Amino acid sequence: MPNGLPLEQKAQVLAESDYATDKEVAGRWKIGVRTLENYRSQLKTDPNLLAEYHKQKTKLSVAWVDDASKTIKVCAETVQDLCKKKNPKHALLIQSVAGAAKIFGELNIAYTALTDEPSPDSESTEAKKA
């Protein structure tokens, strides 16, 4: 393909490069780092690529928040299961899992505060009343 990846995939590559190194992203997509740099330059002049990039970046951030919410739930269930076993050897494991849940919870709160959007899996109180 002479022009590289299709527009949507270029945008996805660019969005992923915001969360990982150029080398990692280039390797994952089997493109050169220089190609990624060219896509980044193209982003400055191509309004269609820019619009698609914003869509892809939104998808990635929403997916992350959704994964974080699921992780918090799994952590809570794991802590409950470990506590039910009442094994003193599990104390450090319980503390570690609870600490991980706390970190994900704080990140979820920060995302909500910074974007003025609730996490994707939470319903508004109005929707719950209906």
C-alpha cells in the first residue's frame, strides 16, 4: 500500500502513541518510527485525520475507564473472598489488592473530574429512577 495505513488506522496509531512510546506502537503496527512521525506531521495539516484521531483517542480513554471500573469490581470481590477465608497469611495479599483498587478508584475519580463525564459503566441517578 503506497500511502501506508488507511485513515482510521493512522488515527488509531496516533492515539495509541499518546499512551506508549513510538517504538512500541510502531512495533505493534509493524511500521517504522519514521512512518509514525510522518503520520504525526500529517495530523497537523489533514482535518479528516485530526477528526478521526480525536474519535480514536476518545475510544481509548473510555475503554481504559471501563477496564478500570471492571478491575475495581474484581478487586472488591477478591478482597471479600480472601476475608471470608480468615487466613492470616492473606493479610498482605488483601492489603495489596485493596491498594490496587484504591489506585484505580482514584484514577476513575480523576477522569470523571477532568472530563466532566461519568465513567461509561455508571448510570446517572435520573436513569436509575426511571
